[in-house]
Amino acid sequence: MAKTQAEVISPATEKLDRGTLKVALILVFGAIASQLDSTMVNVAINTLASDLHSTVSAIQWVITGYVLTMGLAVPVSGWAIQRFGGKHVYMFSLWVFLISSVLCSLAWNTGSLVAFRLIQGIGAGLLVPTMQNVLVQTAGGRGLGRLIAIISIPALLGPILGPVIGGLIMDNMSWRWIFYVNIPVMTAALWLSWRHIPQDEPSKSKPRFDLIGFLLLSPAFAVLIYGISKMSDPGGPSSAGALVPLAAGVVLLAGYILYALRSSRSPLLDLHLFRSRHFLASNVTLFLSGMVMNGALLLLPLYYEQVRGESVLATGLLLIPQGVGMLITRSWIGGLADRIGSRRIVLVSLAVTLAASIPFAFAGTDTSHLLLGAAQLVRGAALNGILIPIMVSAYAGLRKEQIPHASISTRIFQTIGGAFGSAVLATVISQQLAGGTGASLGSLAHAYQAAFWWSAGFAAVSVLPAMFLSNVRKQKEGA
């Protein structure tokens, strides 16, 4: 039986209707807080350690614990959406994030703050894949590229505005305001979601919770992220702190693959999606592009702070050109992906990203801020041409019941890729410094130059899987 447009998602070129656009903006508004929160907490680590009479290593669990529980929650989102409906799961994630933000703002010591951040990570882990799922299903295949452009807004604004807002808070107010600011945003998002997001029906099959799959996949994702984050610690990738969780994650992941392929029950993540060349290529490219994007998000602020001696607030302001570049091309790239497909856009964007990374590979202690700002502007404009079309390719051709699985998969691949890229670049910097003559500004600048060359290499390698992304013309010819 032929599938209708409502049943199969395709990058159709119709414009989004006003109702869909309203839902998209409401959902994105709720997701922005979780993205801002992560980057704001990152700039507050030293202040938290001082005010809570703790150590930086102990306070780091405020970040690490959040990432771990987020990793545990992401695979559950697909089952929850099918069981309870996307609107209910989205509002539940907002409630979890709101309540945990209130608790974090009231934390009295390191242990309480870490515990409350663990709860907050659960809300964040459910929030983003649920947002993606609800938006794609609401659009029903119309204007998929434009829709993905809207979905990308929280990920875009978090790294840009987070350091600036966090720097302002740290310079003028208590660290508790990092969590206070979430309260009005989450409250407004809950009210808007309750009033304006249409009620969607849960899956008629009412799938049972895949407990075995959860015990394999969720811990695999979480410990892989943890192990990757430890690769840049003293001892490097070969240390027990990195190898043990990485090995455990690989074993758990292999166990999940064997289980999911043989199970007669509906798994948390349907691996049969990877039979599609476009879906497989999209996820592999997402992994590599996560390395390209998140690696730069690590390198750029550290370069400005450590090599150029800028403050946290000044660094946040110096990073704005990349965000401006992303804002300039966001909607245009989305519409273009609907018209011509993903492959050509991603290939051109990777080439531009690579070229725009070269100035930083030569940047020293006195390189013109104007030159680096221009490079960031071009790089930011090109990054949209990587992420948005890849996501369009990942969702194209999927049936409604497959969308939650795609949302989980894309989130996992992008997150692991970003963590891996950051860890690799941090390791490159530390090894460059270890092999040099000391931590002088000159040797520090050289270490960052080497890391930026690695970042350019990530972009070059991403070309290979991008060659297999979807192409609108070929899809229409085969229809």
C-alpha cells in the first residue's frame, strides 16, 4: 500500500503553516534554558568551589553528573513518547528541569548541588529529543529543512549567550542566579505548552518498557561519555580512568546491538533504521560534525582566555561573531535543504568550515581580533550548512513511528561525537605542552595551533560519509 505524506517524512518544499511555526517556537523556547544552563555552569566552576568550600575536582561532578544522567535519559525518550505522547513527555521534562533548578538554587553544599544536578540532567536528556520528535511529527513532512533550522536554535544560542550571561552573573551576582534564571523561562514554557501545543495520541500499540534494552543502552551511552571526558585528564586516553569506562561502554553497546537485533519486542532504539544508507550516513556525519562543532567550542574560549589573557565576559563577547554567522544563514540553509537535498550543501559547508579554521591554526599571541572575528563569522555561517541538512537527511523517508528512534539516535551520535572531539583536542593541547619547553605564551599558542589543525582535519574526514547523504533529485526519480 502506498504511504501518504502524513505517514512518511520527506523534505517537502511547502512552507510551514503558522500553527506549526507557533508550536516550533514554543518548544524551542522551553529547550533554550537547558542549553544556556550547561554553558553558564561551566564558567562558574571556580566560584562554586570557593563558595561551597569544596575543590574544583569535586565541583566538576556538577557537570559530569549532569551529563551522565542526561545520557541515561535520552534513550528512554522514544519509548515515553510512544507510550504517553510527545506533549506529555515534553511537559514532564519541563517540570523536572524547573523543580531541579529550584533545588539547585537552594543547594547548601557540594553533595546537594550534585544530587540536584543529577535530576536536572534527566529533564535535559528527555527535553531535546522530545522537542525534535514533536516538531517533526507536527510538521508532517512539510518544510523539514526550515523546521530543523528552528530546532537548532537552542544549540546555537547556548554556547554563544551562555558564557556572556554566566560571566555577567559571576561578575555581579551570586552563582545561584544561574539557576534562578531558569525558573521564569520554564514557568512560561509550561504555560505556553499547555495552552498551545496540540494533544498528540500515544502509539496504539502501547509498547512495554524495554527494561533489558534500557539496562544496556542507557548505561552504555552514559559511561562512554564519562570515559571520553576522562581522556584529557592526566594519564591521557591510556589511563584506567578513561579505559575502564570506555571498555565498559563498548561491551554494553555490543550487548545492546546483539539483543536489539534478536529481540521480538520493540527496542528502545530500532537498529533496523541503520539499514538505510541515508540514515547511517547522516548519523556517522553527525558524529564527525559534532567533533567539528564542539571541538571549536572548546578551543576558541580557551584560546582567548589562556593565550590572549581575556576575561570570561570578554571571551564571551569575542565569540559572538560565530553565533552571528549561524543566525545569518540559519533560515536560508533550511529552505535550501528542502529544495536541493543535503549532500551538496554539507560538502560545500565542510570545505568552507575547513578554510575558516585555517586562520586559527596560525593564530598567535597578537593575531588581529578583526581577522579572527571574520573567520568566526564565516565559520558560523558554514556550520549551519553542516548540521541542518544532516538532520534533514536523517529524518527523510521515515514513518511516524520511526521518528522517536531517529531523535534518540541523532542525539546520541551528536553528543558522543562532540564529547570525543573535545577530548581529542584537549589531549592534543596537553601533549603539545608536555613535549615543549614549558607553559610560556609561545608554547601555549603553538599547542592551540596544533589543536586547530586537528579540528580542520575533522572537517576533512567528515567529507567521506557526507558523500552518502540524501539527494532530493534522486529521491524524486526513485519515487
